[in-house]
Amino acid sequence: MSEDQVFTGLALIVVLAVGSQLLAGRLRIPALIVLLPVGFTAGALTGDVNPGELLGAAFSPLVSLAVAVILYDAGLGLDLKRFRAHTRRVVVRLIWFGGLLTAGSAALLAGVLLGMSGGAAVMLGTILIVSGPTVVGPLLGFVRPTERLQHVLVWEGTLIDPVGAILGALVFHAVVAGNSSGLGAKVVEFTASSAVGLAGGVAGTAVLMLLRRLRPGPVLGTTGQLAAVIGVAAACNVIRDDTGMIAAVLMGLAAANLPGAETGARNPFFETLVHLVIGLLFISISATVSPGSLRHVVLPTLVLVAVLVLVTRPLVAAVASLGTDLTRGERGFLGWMAPRGIVAAATASTFSATLAAKGVGGASKILPATFVVIVATVTLYGLTAVPVARRLGVVRSSRSRPLLVGGDPWVVDLGLALRSAGLEVVMWAGHDAQRDRIRAAGLELAPGELFAAATGSGAELEGLTGVLLLTDESDFNALASMNLQGSVEGPVYRLGPETDTQGVVAPYTGGRVLFDPALTGAELSRRYERGARLVTRRLDGPVPAGHHLLFLVRADGVLLPVTRTGGPVPRPGDVAVLLGGGGGRGARGGPRPPGSSHVRPRGPS
């Protein structure tokens, strides 16, 4: 290829990857539904988007290292504290029993429907056991299933990827070598590969801990982790094929769970990098599938997909959930969630061409068949997961569940007001007196380490739909709002700083700032001391004179705050949280609007 073609091809891959993800976000659909057909179309229309020609022999190793980075990021999201007995039992069964049944049924069908030789059919069946966090995670983000169901699916998707990759490498070598090695030899090879991956994970974790002691700062710390993951994964792959994936998952798992090993890697830069890598991989790999290779593969593969979706996966889920406390709906949804993702595409891309070059019958069909399976399963589950989850009753409530950070009397009253409006409120405060006040009010108090972990290492605040930073320390609110981005499903809001003071951080940071500029934390506390109180009422008209609208709680339980950029428009059935009274010097509260109720503190002030 000429230099101009290389420039054009690389630019197209990046632009198409990011553009597809932007379009998917705009349409509110999983990005893979857009990425795969866009990459396939680009590969069919122009020869410039051809990663094999652009990168040559480097394409396959780069794919393997990119997948290792993705799996490392997935490992960072695995919290062993949530890997309880019933979750562990289900996940282990999904991996070993699900892997065997899926590989066996897919291989049998591939031989019959696609006319593959035994070796190629087993290779395809092994490839199709993987699922992966790159596709399961976004789908679950749209569905928002119950927490334990989400934990099971995330653990399965993350752990099945390296297992499937190792099995794929073993099957590949067995097919190439013929039947010269028996079952015992294959077991030894699998054990050796697992040992290499485990050793790499231990060595990589030691590097990460050393990196933490060096305190390189957030930018160098993130790039240092990236270098560690790539270096360890590459070394493992040199020793044994595809063992770098095991090492990468173990490094992420250790970084997230070992005391002193956490590195705070789940920051916006690292997540942006992983997001970009996923898009580049899907565009690149799907571009290698030619229209001609699909001509005699699509219909037989769709039959294979139908059997995997309607028979194999439900059976796997039924067996995996036996003797557990999963509800009937959770078991049903577990049987309706097995999309294939980037690891299936990467392993198919790696092994298909080599087996075809060695004359293995039907090997040329492995990549196009895998492509059809990925497109079909992602599209099917992407379009049906939400309605199926709702029908089975496994969707988390859409009602807001905010975390209120702060323990001043007016903040505790706000928690009581939101609870009276029908919301489940969680509170956190740093001072013992404030925590005692929250307990005395009967509100749920988050454990101390919850907020510390979220602000310090980016740990996810599961089950919460937003954070309201309401302490009287403006700089703390500003810094915490920046650190909490990405750690909670919903938005993060903070109180604004005093307009007549020069803060260190707060005046210079962005984010979502609550209320109008006059209602800072200090001003709210002053008004409370003068007798102002929070009231809740249904608004049938304008906000009463002498009152400030702070929040609206929609009829469906969604919490909408007033911010510096504007406020929500009241609708019939909304409950408003208003601040009334205490506006003038020495005032002892304003008139209470009809149909409203005061919320007074229950704890010590």
C-alpha cells in the first residue's frame, strides 16, 4: 500500500470507530450494533480499510495486546466482596458446564450446517463459548437488572474470555498437529498455559504495587499501568499463546482487591482509551470479512444462532442456577443474555486464516460465521434485553436513590423531605456528630469506607442514581465532584462556593452546581439558623412567594434539582421541595404554603 493509502486507512478506522460510538449514543443503542455493520461496509467499499494490509504481521499481536488491555480494565471492576457464594456457584457452572455444552453443540451444528471438517467445527465451537465485558457491560447498562444478576453476568463475561482464548489456542494447536497428542497431553498443555498466565498475573501485580510506591502522579501512573499490562501480556504470549489474557485479568482483579495494590486506574483517561480500543478493534476486524465469504454462510449460521439462543443458553442457565436463590425471573434473564464480543472476533481472526492456509476443511468459514454470530446475538439481545427484563421483573426501580453527602441540620432535613416524597435516600457524613444526627433521624447511613473508596480509587457506587455534595466545605465538594465522575450511574451535583470569598479550588472547577448563586452552603445554614425550613408540596401553580424551589420529584420518582443553569418545569403530580422563610435578618420563617408540610430535624443540632 502507498503512504497515502495508509494515511487514509488509519484515519478512516479511527473516524468510523468514534463516529459509530457517537451515533449509537445518540440513538441510545449498544455501540456494537453500529460498529459491526459500519466496519463491514467500509471493508467492502474500499480497500484502504484493511488492517491486514495496513499493519501486516503486526495486526494479530496488536489485537491480542488490545484485548489484554480491555480485560485488565474489566478486572478492575470485579469486587471480590460481591463474589458471594451463590454468585460464585452460578458463575463457575456457567463457565465449565456452559463452555462444554456451548462448544459441543456449536461444533456439532457447524459440521452439519456449514460443512466444516471436524477440526474446523471444534475450533468454531470453542471460539463461540466466549462472551465478554465489552458487549455484556453496555447491554446491562441499558437494562439495569437487579444487582446480583448484574454481578453474575459481569463475572461470567470477564472470566470466560481468557478461558475461551486459552482453549482456543489449545484446540488450534491440536488441529494443526492432527491427532498426535492425546487427552493427557492436552490437559498438560492447558495446565501449563494457566500456570504461565498465573505467573504473569503475579509478576504484573508486583509491578503495579511498585508503581504505586513510586507515586508517579495520575498521568504517568495511568500510562505506567498501561505499559505494565502490555509488557506482561506480551511476555506471556511469547512463552505460551494467548496466556497474556489470563495475566491481564488477574492484574486488574488484584489491583481492585488487594490492600495496597489499588492504583486508581479507572479514571476518565483510561476508560476513554479502552472505549477507543474497543471501537478500533470492531471496525478493523469486521472490515476483514468480505461479502463473498458470507454468501453461503449466513443462513446456516443463523440456524446455529437460533439453537444457541433458544436451546443451549436456557439449558445452561437452568443447570447453573440449580440450588441457588435466584428468582424465576432472574433465571429466565440469565438464559437470555449470551452475546458474543471482541474476544470471539479476535480469536477467529487469529486462527481462521492460519488453519485455512494449512488446508483444514471449512476453516475459511470460521471468521465469517463468527462475524454473523456476533452481529446476530448483539442485535437480538440489544433490541430485546430491555423488554424481556421488564417482562421478567428483573429491572431495578427507575426511582431515584440519591446519596446525600453532608450532615448539617438542613441537609438531614433535606433527606427527610426527599424520603417523604417517596425516595430511598442514602446519606454520608465525615464527622461523628453529623453521623449521629443522620442515625437519629432514621435515615440510611452509608459506611465510611464507601465514599472514601469512590473518591480515592474510582470504585463504583452501585445502586445509587446520583450524588449531592452538600457539605460546608466548597473545595471538598468541588474535588469530590471531579473524582466521583463515572463512579455512579447518574449525575453528581455540588453546592456552589461563596461569591465573596476566594476559594482554592471551587471557583475554578466546572460540574453541576446546585441552586441559584445566592443559595450557597453557608447561606443555607444561615437561613436555617434564622428559622427557614424545608417544605414539600404538590405544585399546581407558581412557586409561592418567599420560597425557593430546590428540587422536583416527578410522579415516577425521578429527582430533578434546580441548578445554576436552570430548573425543571413542574408537571401535574410533581412534589416540590421548597425552602421557605429565614430570608431577612431575624426572620423566623415565612408563611407555610397550603397543602405543604414542614420537615424538622429529629437528631441533635
